[in-house]
Amino acid sequence: MQALIIENGALVYRDNYPQPQPKSGAALIRVRLAGICSTDLEVVKGYGSFSGVLGHEFVGEVEAVGDPQDAAWIGQRVVGTINIGCNQCDECRHNGPEHCPNRAALGIHRADGVFADYVLLPIMNLLVVPPTVTDEQAVFTEPLAAAVRIRGQLLISPEAKTAVVGPGRLGLLVGQVLALAGTRVTLLGRRQASLALPAQLGLQTGLVADFDDNSFDFVVETTGNPAGFAHSLRLVRPQGTLVLKSTFAGDAHINLTKLVVSEINVVGSRCGPFAPALRLLEQQAVHVTETIEADFNLCNGLAAFEYAALPGVRKVLLRP
């Protein structure tokens, strides 16, 4: 099959990559559409030292299963959660696979991802896509779930002055999800042009440099770069809350004194629940397709990554 892989530290397109075979408890899924995210761009730079097929945002169709009792899944249009646990440790049994010490993560850690014709995933990771949700909407399930995760971690007062730093791929989703409950959300960017779409979607916007220190009760950092972290830390008030969403290659050199002196609450936030994300898509409560800027065939995946890495570019899709 064709696949975009990380091989010897470089992104490579291959048309002869071994196709996975169904095994017990798993489904073979034909990928219909996949999305490039900031984590994928960081993996190409070396984040996680990954080797194999890249990618974790997708919608596909189940073509085969490893066990006859799972045959009802064949033909279903699905999305899939990205963490694959051992299902034996206490963490898996009580809290799920997200923090399993032996976990794999689709296209990120120890598991081939979705930038290919086919992907293999455990049946337990799959969710059926509602018929009214298009492929172009469903491919956003994973990042939208990551935005929803914040609501599950923290009680956010609708009166809290809230900022989302970074009006890009993830920031737009986070801003919309937080605003659903009536929270006052301001999406902050470095350039006026980057704020046009969030304003069009009804979000309050502003330039990050125009706001004074300690301006917000609650700040979510989604930029994917150390400078965004520094701005976010500057903006959160004493005893406020800072949520970190970014993953990036390399080390961030940040002065952390404010975290101690101002008693900042810091929350790491990663993967989220797919079921409520699919419900939001089904209800059309969140705008997602407006962020799509390009759609490439998988055979042109190297060009797709070059385009996705350009400043200001939001969602780029890959179509096997």
C-alpha cells in the first residue's frame, strides 16, 4: 500500500509499504480522509523519535476484522481513538489507555498511523460516525475531542476572563468549545490576518501583544511553540489557571518563576473523549470545515507537509 512514513528521521512517501493484516480484537480500516496536525509536524522534526507510518486524525471504513464475532463492524464508517493500551495494568483497567505505561499511540509512538491506504486499530478504539456527519467533518473528531477534554478536566466559570493563545488548527476548536457554555473567550494571535477567521466564527479576538500582564483568569496555550508558552504565562493572573495543549520537538527555555510566586495552576491536557466530539459535529455546534485550506492526494503527501508547515496555514487534508 502507499504510506507516508518517518524513516531514518526523514519523511518519505512509499507505494510499497506492507499492508497490515487483521488480527484478533482488531479491525482493518480503509482510510477515507486524514488530517495533518501540529503534532505531525513536530514528529517530522524529531518529536518522540518515531519511526513508521505517521498520522492519527482520520475517518475510514472497516474492511475486515480479526474475529468473526466482530463482523458487524464491516462496512461501518468509523473514527478511532489513538491510544492503544495493554488492557492489563491498573491504569488501563481503571482509567483507560491514555496513561498506560506500555501504551502505543497511533502514528506517534510504537504504532503505524493513518497516512496510508489502511490502518489497523483495536475494535475497542472505534466509534461509528453518524450518517449526517461528512468525512470532512468527521476527520476533525480527534482534535475536537482534545478541545472537549479541557471541559472534563476543569470547572470553568462562564464569568472567567478566558484567553486561547494561538488561532490555529487547535486553538479555533478550543475557543469554540469553551464559548459553548457562555464563557467569555478571547482568541489571541500575533498577526491581525490570523484573527479574521475566528472573528468570522463569532469569537472575540485580539493581538497577544496588546494585552497587559495578568489580564486573564484562565489561559489555554495552543501555539505549538515556546514563545506561545511565554505569552500565555505572562497573561495569566496570580492564582489563575494555565492549560498547556502544545507538544513540540526540543526544549522550551522559559522563566518559571511566575508559576511559583503567583501560584499559577498548571494543567496539562492531551487526548479527549470522542463520543461528545461526534455529538457536537452531529449537532453542527462547532465550525470545523471552515479551517480546511487544502486537500492533497496521499501520493503528494510531501508537498502537503511543506504546505501545512507554512506560517498561518490551518488544516490540510490527505486523501489516499
